[in-house]
Amino acid sequence: MTVNNTQKKRARSPSVLTKLAAFAVWSPLPVKLSAMIWGLGQLIYGQITKGLMLLAAFAGVLWFFISRGFRDIAGFFTLGTVRENLWLGVPGDNSMRMLILGLFSLFALGFAFTVWYTNVKDAAFTARRVERGKKPRSFRESAAALADGKFHAAALTVPVIGVAIFSILPIVFMILIAFTNMGGEIVHPALAEWSLSAWNKILSFGKVGATFVKILGWNAEWAIASTAVNFFGGLLLALLLNKKNVRGSKIWRAFPIIAYAVPGFISMLGFKFMFSQSGPVNQMLTASGRGAIFFLSNVESAKWWARGIGLFVYAWISTPSIMLMTTGILSNISADLYEAASIDGATPFKQFTKITLPFVVFSLTPVLISQFVGNFNNFGIFFFLRGGLQSNYADYFLASDTDLLINWLYNLSVNNNYYSIGAAISLMIFVITGVCSLAVYVNSKAYKSEDTFR
Amino acid sequence: MTKQAERLNTDQYADLATDGPYGYGPDVWYQANDIIMKYAQAQHILPLPYYELEARGQVPQSAWDAYAINVQGETLYCGLPVNVQSGMLFYIESMLPDNWQTDWDANANGVPDFFETYTALYVLSEDIKQNGGKTEYGYLDELVDTYFMGGYLFTYGAYIFGNNNQDAADIGLSRGEAVKGARMIRQWAAQMDNTEVIDKSFSSAAYNYLASGRMLCTVTTPDVRAMFLREMAANGWTAEQAEADLKMINVPRLPVSGDLTADDWRDTILRMDELTLPTRMMGGVNGYGISAYTQYPKASLAFAQFAASYEQVMLRNRLLGITPARADAAAEVGKTDDTVRVLFEKLDDEQIDVMPAIQAVGQIWTPCESFLVDVTTDALSGNRGEAVHFATDAELQAGLDRLVQQIHDAIFTLQ
Amino acid sequence: MTAAHRVRPRRIVDDTLTYTALIIVSLIFAFPAVWLALASFSKSGDLFSFSGFFPKEYSVNTFRELFTNDVNGLYPYGKWFMNTLYVAAASSLLGTLLVILTGYVMSRFEFKGRAGLKKATLLLGIFPGFMGMTAIFIIFAQLGLLNRLEALILLYAGTAPLGYLVQKGYFDSVPASINEAARIDGATQLTIFTRITLPLSKPMIVYTALTTFAWPWSDCLLPQLLLKQRESWTVAVGLYNMPDQQFARFAAGSVFIAVPIVILYFCLVKYIVGGLTAGAVKE
């Protein structure tokens, strides 16, 4: 299949060139003018509104790139040349800002190219219409066509721009940071440069590398355990509430829904108070003469307590959603199946393992995968329960024994300014989780069947 | 955007390096010296025209040093000291044992002996634990707080950074006889036998502990006095009674032996100079710093000068009970307030180890806390049937050395 | 007769076990919430003055203080609450529109780059998001939107379309035949979307509005990053920065922010189940 694809591509690539050449030969003057100055062709064809809009956009783009865009792109490569002296008031460059502004200008360049391409295509479209003796479209017709024939493009523009600026741009920025030496001493006003120093530090397996491996192990355990607990907990809850002999299941269901609805950080901070050294649980233990337990303290004995409490708190917060999902799924299983199974003499247990479980697992696979990724990167639980700790044994470097990778990189990059190391680690997290989940997901039945167009 | 001269929001400081370049954040800050100076090296804070400052002659050199930075052989000062912070002993007078004047004043100086040396305080606490008393505990403290426990190490020759707290490569927390201090912290943990003190939140729990009569005394900074008063009001005191009944005094002295149980407590009182040392404390100097991103450096300086002037510092003392860093204000307040006098003298005598003024100081807190948690938890491990790791001085010394290594790693590994 | 005799005891055992389990489960889920709610009525306000789990004395004072006494501007809860409401409502409005649109387009339209977009959103979902926080901070600083609630609205609404899969799942399950019929009748895509699709997808709109509302309502990391002044904080940031000795204030503030959302969830539980299932079930 892949072989086929590449062959196709190879076969197609010369034809693209020939097409381009043919286009250049065919295209009448207005199209060529549009290719140089946006909207000019449209104006010649009498599409005044559209032409003026494109012309205005062209002026805007030119103004942006001349006034700052090209400079920003240059800054993207240099990351600054003049160091600011704050005490003497000598202005200078800010590497981080230059990186992001340069990136933004590159994005803008891509966007400008898209608009240019659309503009040429539009001019060519009109030219063909004219060739066939039709009148160029009026602005109203064009707008209507955009809203109709190109509805998807019009509808997706705003979401795509929003995601590009607020999600893709920051992520690309983060990836790039991993290849600079930013962080530590190198923060504004010091100037940064492109460098692989972060990778050297991680891959040289010194303190950073050793801690990475140790945390990765626990992180994997956590992701598996929490996903499993969540799934089975939610399933059991749903089955319990769905039992035929349960009366008032709506009322019983209300309790898990409370847990689901209470904002997560409140629950987590509440549990932290509850299990703290002076908290009520320990007060009760002390009062009953059993002696306090170090639940969340920074001691070695608290390691498994804290991990267990983390798991419990996580389950408390998220099993209700799985329960609700499973309830919905269970109601989708046709009762006939169970009836038929009963007639065939299948025990309730057999019915569960042969009908219910496979159906639920199949339906929940995509959710479980995304939950697995979410759990692998579950920042909140240990941030709220045990933030700001550092374990004093087993050589954890700026980390505690409950920290997941994501908590560790928060410590590194936010609390200690080690930006490039943090970015490199998050890139590695991404590769690990990304490769795993994408492989599973793309190969899952759900994804393949769902990709077919309806 | 940065027009507000000074803000109440003392928690906005954390972001000067990130916010400042974009024009956010206050122009003038009032903060502890370590926080202000964290930003000095990278020039986020402006150096002050030291020789033109009105407060120059009034503020002791040790307070200025808290804001000193060395740039190409020249010493610059980036903060204007306003008040001194350090640990003080808090207690409620009516909770003192009834017999203290007869049984606990061997030197007849009118000060309870158990507030004069830690050896005596240990004996009293042990007595209360065994035989009961007005309170459930004698002395309790947040044993995992570097700020308050650092004194135990400093008294025996440890220090934070070498070369006048300027050299981050020379971490001195395990130097001298620091191990004695660590040993005594462990002794306290065993004596207190309370797991709440092995947690950061004890500083908050302490208000209730004191006000509800569960403990006799604790060590904390003067600025939380109002919290004790509030809690006392909730426990039946009237505002005036609470004000009169809550006392704040200098911390007790530490035994030369480095062992709270080695000496007879009466000896430590009667032969005080021979058997005990004045307890050094970690301290801070709060003051004003001016953001390098301010649009109005002159106005900011004028404001800082005004706010650090004699009248304003006196006002601050009246309203908040702070200990002035200015000699004239301290002398005036000190006439009626011993606490202020003692604290100022300690600062003047360099008895207070002021937090270093370099950025690396940010890396000492978490490892120190981890170490203190380990040592104090270890004191309880024996009774809980867990393995004991810090029974001997050698083990404690190894722990301190590991602590130093950890701090060193945190500072240098990624640079 | 004999059969009934055999069944009876079994049923009693089953009932007993079931209800025991139900009671235990309910206790586990209800207790922390009840604990927090009661703590908010504590008279002393300090967690450490409780005896065991519950306060010694109760009063509604904390709730009164929450709104009337902001301790010299340290805890302006009323302001925070209005900020949160504004951000959550506006993000929900904008976000819902964008997500529904995205889900609808991704479900009903075949176009070049659709598969690419799908894979890209999957990839983006895998990234540990907050590493981009530094960049987000700089972007908003550059736009001059720090300390502005609108920055949060832009951010929440702008990134909401990334979660379009649930909505897509829902539209996948709605038969496309109505669309085709309308198309034959000459309706434009825009008309189909506004006149047919939107009215038909009320359950999904409710679900989407609820989730896009709940997220800003309880997020504390992004507001912490972008809002530097206390008076422009949201409730979550304020509560997160509340010290231990203000425990009752924390609890009261939590109750006050949690109750509306809990009520919403209860009223809309039908839609939530529908929404969650739409996201899950892919035949």
C-alpha cells in the first residue's frame, strides 16, 4: 500500500511540472497580473469588490513584511545580536521574543502564500469562464459560492487559524526551544543561540538521564494502572447501577456525578488537605492511638502511600465519566442478544464476558487510548497533591518519587527556568506517547472504518 | 501598565524576569532580600545611588550586604533595607507553668530559664510530656523549615555560601560542626514525637496549637503575630487580652556540647557563657527594590526613599510590628520594645545570617527541606518499626554532605 | 414452589450485596464533597482547629466574609466570580460554535486535506500542552492582552476545535439523507447548517456548551499564567493561591464555584451521557 503511494507520487511529480508550464503558457494577462499583484486580474475582469479586498490584503501583507516581517524572520535565525543593558538603558534583543515573532512571521508567510495561491486560482477560474463566454462572477455570486461549494473551507478558516496561533505555534515554539540553549543562565537579557546542548545533557546519561529513566518507569506504571482502574472502576459502577434489582438508580447515580462535576482542582486540593500531616485523617489516626501515617510527606515511606492516594483521587475524579459512558453504551446493546443467550443457557457471567465486555471494550477503545495518553501526561494529580517536593533518596534530580515526566519538566522549565531541557524532555514524551498511541489508533478497527466517508 | 508604584500583591514578584520585559509588574517592590536579589545579577533590578541615599548612615552594613552585588570589582546595592526578619520565640504568658518563678529561674533574672537555653527548654518539654502540665506540649516547631532550622547549623560554623555568601560553588552547610546542629534537630523531633511538625503546613497549624493551649511555645517570624492574635481571639481571648498575653522574645541559646541532653539544665543557666552559645539565626532583610523595566526610575527612587524614611518606618512598626533596619527607628522603638532592640542588635552584631544575595540561593530550599524531613522522620522511625538511617554523627555528616552535593547539582548540573 | 424457594434466598443475598456496595460507593463519592461543604460553614475558619473531620462550631460567617471582606483586596471573591462567569460564558458561546462547525464539516464533507487535518489534530492532542505556555505568554504579551480576560476567551475558544471528535461522532450517527434531500431542493450548505443541522443537534450543542463552559470554569493554570493582577483573576486561581489558614474561605469559595456546575450537570445529565457516548461509540 505504501509502495503504491510513493509510486503514485513519483509518477505524478513530472506531470505537476508540465501542468505548471502549461498553465503559464495558457494563462491570460490578468491571471499573470494577479500572480504579481493580488487582485489586479480580478479588477480587470470587473470584480471590483473582490479585487479591492485582495489588493488591500496585498498591501497589508507587504506592509507587514517590510515593516517587520522580514526582520523578524532574520531574527529567527540569529536569535539576537545586541545584548540589552538594563542598567545603562541600552536597548537590545530578546531571544525568546525573536524566536516566537520569527516563527509567527514564517506562519504569516505560509498564510500569505495560501492567499496568493487562492487568488491566482480564482483569477484563472474567472479567465476560464470568460474563455467559455460566460460573465465573471459578481461579488455576491462569489460569496454565495464560497458559502456553498467551498463551505468546508470557509467554515474551517477560523478554527484553523485559532488552532494555528494558540496551539500549533506554541508547540512548534516548544520544539524549537529544545534546539537552543535557552534557560538557566541564558534568559533575557542574555542572548541565546541554536544549540544541541539540551540533548547532550539528557543523552549523556548523567543525573538528568538517570532521573529520566527512573521517572519514565513509574510514569508507564501509572499510565497503565490509572487507565485500568478507571476503566474497570467505571465499568463496575455502571454494571452495579444498571442491575435490575437496584431501585432509584437515578439517586444512586447522583453521588458519582457530584464527584464528576466538582471542578477537579478543588477535589485534588481537598484531598491534599484531608491527607496532610495535620489533616483530619491523621488526626483521627492519632486520636485512635494508631499513630499518624506519612501519606503525602516527603519521606521514602510515603512513596507508595502517595502513589496510591494519587490513584485513588484520580479514580474518584474520573471513574464517573467512564460510568456514564458505559451506561450509554450498555443501553445500546440490544436486549435480544441477552434473551437469546439466556435461552441458549448461558450463565450471567458468560453473558457478561461474551456480550457485554467485548461490546464495551470495542466501543471504548478510542476513549481508552486518549485517556492513556492523558494519564501518561496527568499533570494535575501530583501537582496538586504533592507539588514542590524533591525526594532526598535514590538520586532524583529536581524531582520527587511521585512526579510524572510532565511534573518533572514543569519543575525544570517553569520552576527552575531550564527551558531547553524541559522542551527536549517534552519532545521525548511526545515521541513515546505519540508513537504508541498513534500506532494503536491508526491500526484500530474503529479508526479505519470511521475514516470511510459517509 | 506599570503605573502602580507599590502593590500589596507581594506574590507578583515571582515573574519579574518573564513579565518585566513585556512591561508588566510593579515599578517598586517590597520583598525579602533573597527574592529581590535573585534578579540583580541579570539586571532586572536597578542598582541604587548608594552614596546619595538618606538611609545610608542609619542602616547597618550587614543589612546593606543583603543587597550587595559585585560588578567588575565594584560593590553595588540593589535594595533599600526597611526591616529585619528572623525567628523569634512566641509564647502565651498565662500558659507558663505556675511554678516557673520558683523552679525555673535559677539565675533570678525574671526570665523563665526554659526560654534562655534550649537545654532547659528540652527538659521542660520532656517534663510536660511525661507529667502533663497546662499545655500538652512544651516546645513545638516546624522542624522542616530551613529558615528556622538553619540556625542550628550556623551556630556551629556552617554557612550557606562561601566568600561572604557570594560564592555558590562553596556550599558550607556541612562545614564546621554542623553535624551537632543536625543532631539536635533530630533530638527535638524525637522529643516532640509529633508528626505534624514534620510538615510545611505546621507553620499554619501552629497558630491553633498555641492559641488552644496545646503547646507552650514555638519559633517563627514576627510578621505572623497577627495570625496568633486572630486565633487567640477565636479561642476566647479579647483583643486586648491577647495583645497583652502573647509574648515574643529572643530565641534560647544552644549548648556548646551540641547535645540537648548532655548538660544539666541548671548548669546551662548558671554557667551560661561557658556552656552555651548565642543561637545564630537565618534572617532576611526586607526592603525596596526598583524594577529595571520601570518607565519612571526617578519617581520610583523617590518613592522608595520616602517609604524607607524614619517616619514611614515608624509608622510601619506601629501598624505591623516590624523591626526597623534603621538604627534611629530601632533605637526609638527599642526603648519600649525589647524584641525590636534585640533583633536589631543581632543584626548589627552580625548574629543573623542574612540570606545570600545571589540567584543560586533559590536552589537551597527544597533540598534542605528534604534533608530536614529525612532527619526528623528518622527520629521517629525506631518507634514505628522502620529502619533508622541517622543514628550516628557519621551518618548525619554523610547526610549533610549529600545535601551539599544535591544543592551543588541543582545549581551546576544544567549550566 | 421448590424453585421459588431456591431463588428467594439467593435474591436476598444478591440484594444485600448490591445495596451494601451501593452504599459504600455512594459514601466514597459523597464524603469528600460533604466534608468540604461542611468545612465551609466552620466558624473558626482554620482547618487545624477542626476536631477530626468536622468543624467544632458552624456559622454562615465565611460565606458572608467571602463577599464582604476581601482582606485589603487580597481575596476579592465577588470580582473573581464575575470574571470566571464572563470568561466561561463567552468561551462557551464562541467555542461551541467553532467546535460544532468543525465537527460538522469534518463529518459531512470530503475534501482535500481532511485526512491530514485529522491526523494533525490527533498529533496535537498528544503533545504535553503546557510546554507551549511560555509561548502563549509571549504571544499575549505581544498582543497587549495580558491581564485581559479576553485573552483567555480567545485561548479557550480558539483551541476548542481540537476536541471536535465527539461532535464529529455525533454527526456521523445522524443520517445524512435529510441533507441530501435538502440539497436536491436547492438549499445551500449554509442554509442546511443553520436551518437543519443546528436545530437537529440540540443535544450535542448542549453537551458541547457544557464542556466548553466547565473547562474555563475550573482551569487554573492558564489564568495563572495570563492574569497577573489579583482583581483580574478567576476563582480557580484565587482558590489555588489561598493559604492553609484560610481553609474555610477556600472551602466556601469552592462550594460556591462547584454548586452551579454540579446543578448544571444534574440537570443536563441526559445530554452528558449522550455526548460521552457519541464520543465513544464508533460503529
